Amino acid sequence: MSWLYALKPQKDRALQPVSHALLQLGATPNAVTTAGLLVSVIAGLLAASGQLYTGIILFMVGACFDAVDGSLARTGGRCSEFGRYYDSVCDRLSELAFVTGAVAGGASATAFMVVAGSVLLMASRVHRHRKGLSSDAAMFGRPERLALLIVGLLTPDPWGVILFGVAGFLCVISSVQLLAIGGGRG
């Protein structure tokens, strides 16, 4: 399991008031996911226009939407296969939109290593899920990946490039880990 995903139960408890408020307003988990994607696209546009720091802050806000959508789904009993896949695809699109904007704004193109690793890890998770196996066994997940991405964007080269490479490499290792392990049904 991802190092930070181990804290998911505590995160859900902390977000219960937010989830209940959103449920009262009629928000759905997929609407929150979509909002997070839109915020990340705007963050990418800001980064492309040379406003990297503002883009990073907005991208982190978009990532917070990702923390809320799953908690909202679990709290409201609205978990679904479509929602799981939709969330995962929107997470990858959010990362791609932001990194594309950051690179267009002058960041190192090696930041795409993080996106490539992210897509590979998603494919490995989908493969396991389609076989009825748990996909939670990967040691390196989205929270860790985004942390390395953001720190890499804030760090001068060559250190930023090294952080992007480490994030991409850890995604590959986690993908191999998922594909290599057996396991019971998810």
C-alpha cells in the first residue's frame, strides 16, 4: 500500500464534515472529480503563462478535490466501478494538463517522466482490478508522486530532473510490484 494511503481512514474521518456538507448540497463524487480536473487545467494554463507558483498552488487545490471525491463516495455510499475509473483517468489528465502547462512555461520536459510513470501505474492497477485483485498494494501512490513533482518543479536543475526521474522510477517499481504479486480478491 502507498506510504500515505495508509492514512486513508484518518483522512476520511477528517473529511466527514466536508463530505456531509457536500452531500447536503447535492454534490456527487464524480462532480467533485470533474471540478478537480477543471482546477488542474486552469493551474496548467497559469503555469504555461509563466505563473508557476500560482499554478502549483491551484494544482494542489485540485489535488484536494481528489482527496474529497473518494471520501464523499465512501461517506455517501456512492462508490461505483465507473467512479473508480473516472477518478483515476481524471487524476492522470489533471497531472498531464498541469505538467504540460509547467513545461510550456519553462519547466524541464523531464517532468513528463512523472506523468508517464503515473499512466503506467494506472494501467497496472486497472489490469489487477480487471482480474478481481486488489490494486492497493503499490508502495508509491499519487500523494508521493505529486509531492516529488511539485518539489521537482520548485528545485533548480539538475535536482528537479533527478526528482522527476525518481518519481518515474518509483512508479515503474510499483507497477512491477503490482504485476508480480499474487493476491486475493480486491
